[in-house]
Amino acid sequence: MSEALVIVENLQKSFLHMGRRLDVLKGIDLNIYPGQILAIVGASGAGKSTLLHCIGTLDLPSSGRIRLGGEELTTMSSSRLAAVRNKSIGFVFQFHHLLPEFNALENVMLPGLIQGRSRKEMEKRAQALLEEVGLSHRVSHRPGELSGGEQQRVAVARALVLDPKLLLADEPTGNLDSATSDAIHDLFFDINRQHGTTIVVVTHNSAFAESMPRVVRMRDGKVETDDVGRNQRPHGTSSPAVSAQE
């Protein structure tokens, strides 16, 4: 089995709320392997999004360790973290956060342009990704001219434009109808198959979660169960991966 892409060890996260400490993550141990696609599920307040944000370096844990591709994230400077985040991690959120003044092509290109890559290179890459997500006919449309599902597809393409090792999605279909949600779910599986991208999805959609080859269920800030080797084998692995808890 390949070495884990993400290693989470004894991760804890606390917040101060009205003068009292609120423990959100209470010692999470988790290994995520290259090419896996998995769901993180649990009731509201279980700590799912907080865990995802810590893995994605959008939030810092109170204690514990996170390694991505062999690099220790929890001891990095903020500038180094930003560089790793931009290079290695893609994000898709419930709200797409597209810039309304730019069209679909420009929104997808933007992360690369911010990094200083050439417009020609990023335009070619963005065109290919928009075609891949089924929007080759909508490249010149602005977000306000796109449906909710189309906007989320643009957001997925944007998340992939720098070819990240890891794609993190937080309730990516929370605002979509069931048919559109199913299409976005299928898109994640297509991306995983075609690119081998490691994908972690926080979701309340039980049908989507149950279709995943691995489901991590959280409860009260801890991993309650970690079901591995379920419906299909992750891309690029010879055997079902195991978590650090097993």
C-alpha cells in the first residue's frame, strides 16, 4: 500500500465562546491515502467542517499534527502554509464564491493568474477543465447567467485548475436540488477516476455518502466509525486503505 497522503494525529481544536472553552475536535486520528475518495458524515456540531478546514490549513488546530505529502503543516509559517495550500489543495464549498464580474473561464483561470502563471497557459487549462465538467458552451457566461449546478461545476473546475493533490469539498450540494446534486456527485467520481485526485467530502447527503468507498462518521468531535473498502476500490490503490485508528 502507498504511503498516506494526509496523516492526522491526535488533532484537537477548541474555541472560546462567551468565556467558556468549547472543544470541537477531541483527538482525531486519520490517514487518507492517494487516490481515495471518502465522505465525512455526522450530525451538525460533530466537527466535520472544522476537521476539513484544519486539513486544508484554513484553520489551525489547538494541538496535534497534520502532514500532507510528508510535510508537517502545523509548524509551518503562515506564508509557507499559503504556498502549500495554493499548490496542493483545492476547495469546493456549499457557496461557490465565484466572482460575479468575471465569466466562467476567467473564474477558473484566476488561481493560476494570481500565482503569476501565463494567461495563455491558464486559459488552455481552464478551457479543458470546463469542457471536462460539461460547460464548454458556457465559458463566456458570468455566474449570474448560470444555474446553481453550473456555478458549482465552475467552482469544481477552479478547484482543479492548479492540479492539486487533494480536493476538499464542504457540503458542495447543500443548496442544490436532488437531480443537480446527483450530477455533481457523479462529477466527483469522474474526477477521481480520470485524475486520481484524492477527494474528501463533508456531506449530509446520506445517499452520496453511502455510495462512497470509505465513510468516516464523526460524533461529538471524535471519529465514531471508519468504514473502509465498501462499494468500490479507490483509484490507484491495490487494496483498501486503513485508517490510523485501526
